[in-house]
Amino acid sequence: MKIYLNGKFVHKSEAKISVFDHGFLYGDGVFEGIRAYNCLVFKLREHIERLFESAHSIMLEIPLNRDKCIAAVVETLKANNLKDAYIRMVISRGEGDLGLDPKKCYGKPTVIIIADKVSLYPEKLYKDGMEIITVPTVRNVPEALNPQIKSLNYLNNILAKIEASNCGYEEALMLDHLGYVAECTGDNIFVVEKGELYTPPQCMGTLRGITRDTVLQIARKMKIPTHEHVLTRHEVYNSQECFLTGTAAEIIPVVKVDGRKIGAGLPGKITQLLRSEFKKTTKTEGVKYTL
Ligand code: PXG
């Protein structure tokens, strides 16, 4: 495996960064998780745009422009001869001293791109649906660390993941500090109620997921009414369908939340329709490359 590291390709075993990199010391940096489907990088421009937005918020200057970032992702896929892949792009603050102050980082920001085979939830979960559980850890408060910043500090989500995993669940439902539904540790959440689609608004402590936005676009095209609306657990428990969205998971049905059966306890009709439309989109849209 060849890793893109600051403009060069290096073997996995040589892809190393300094212990003084603030990305490592403090989680000071930003990242994106991107996917390629059959030589098409899905929503690559949107991912790069979100990366730049996250970086702008933390006052981190990415040492490449948007087009160069896109080219670097494509080059990494080619270098690894991958048609289908999960891509991780990471920009960290770079080397500094042991203090917090990013101004004292003397190095350039570190740029890393890893392209690997996709590891997914087991197929059975897509067929039968997933059970999730609400966890005690609430999603970061936007005024402290805005969940829209896809930062390298993912401890909030990791704590939630540990809590879910300790109880035997694959994914956790996270509430915001007011008790409203926010999102899951690495996925956005949707519910279907009377044939209409609901997802929490991005200002409510959620990441503006690119899969989430794609699902909203697809639903609008299919004339399914969509709402970005605050949700309580009561609405989730009493919805007819529920599913999660994310780059890695795509669209995964949820059939039980906190022990409450959702609808008939099976993946819903609208969920399945959106899933098949989403699959079509990944086959036709994206930045094309050849191996
Ligand atoms: N919410 C959060 C908190 C995320 O980290 C999503 C929603 C979905 O966004 P996209 O743009 O992918 O539709 C994410 C996705 C994982 C993992 O292992 C997921 C993410 C990042 C790192 C790991 O599931 N991000």
C-alpha cells in the first residue's frame, strides 16, 4: 500500500509523522472519509469543500488548493490500483512545540491520503436492519466544538461508540445537550413518518453528512417530502421507518431503537427505495479516473 504523505508516495511501513505533530498531540487537524465506486470518486468536490470549511473554522491553511487536493486523491487511488476504495484524507497542524498554540507550529501542515479497501457493516445488517441504542454521552455542543467541523478530535464519538459496544450494539444514537436527537457516531439519522422524510437540522449538533445531503436530494427528486426538523426519541420510536447514512455505511436500515420496534421491525419500503436510488447515483456520479 502506498500512502500520500506531503506530496510523495511512501510505502505504508515508511508513512510516519513526527511525535510533535499537533494532529497527534492534540487532535489538531481535519479529515474526510471519501469513497470511490468503480473508478468514480463519489462527491469528491463536496468532500474537499467540507474539508476546506472545517480547516477554515480551525484556522488551518491547507497547503494545496482544492483542485490539487482532488488530483492528489485521484493519484493515490491510481498509485494503489484501486477501483473501489475508502479514502481518508487528513490535514494536521504539523510539527510544533509541546504547547497548544498553533502559531508555534514551525512545520507545514501534514497532508496524508490513505486509500484502502472498503470495510463495511456485515450484509446481514442491511438485509435485516440494525438495532441501535441511545448512549449517555451527548454530542459536542456546537458552541464548544461544532460537530460540523470534521476534526481529528473524535473522542466524543469514540466515547459514544464504546458505550454502545459495551452494551453489544454496533452503533449509538447520540442526543444533543438539550436531549434532541443529533446523530450517530459516524452516521446521520433519518426517520419516515406518514411517507415523509425527517432528519435533524445541521445546526442541532450534527455533521452535515454528504450522504445525508445526497439522500435529501434523491428524496426530493422522487417527490418524497423532506424535513430538516428537530426530533425527539419519541418521534424516532414511533416512526414507520428509520435508517442511518454515511460514506462507509451508505444507507443502513434501523429496525429497533432502545428496544422499541420501528414500524414492522423490518427494513422499510422507502428506505429500500432510497437505497436502490443511492446505489444508482454512486454508479453514475463522481470524478472519473482510469487505472
Ligand atoms: N456524522 C458523523 C459524526 C460522521 O463522522 C457522518 C455523520 C456521515 O457523513 P458522510 O459525509 O460520510 O455522509 C460521519 C462520517 C466510521 C467513520 O468509521 C465515519 C466518519 C468518519 C470516520 C469514521 O464510521 N464520518
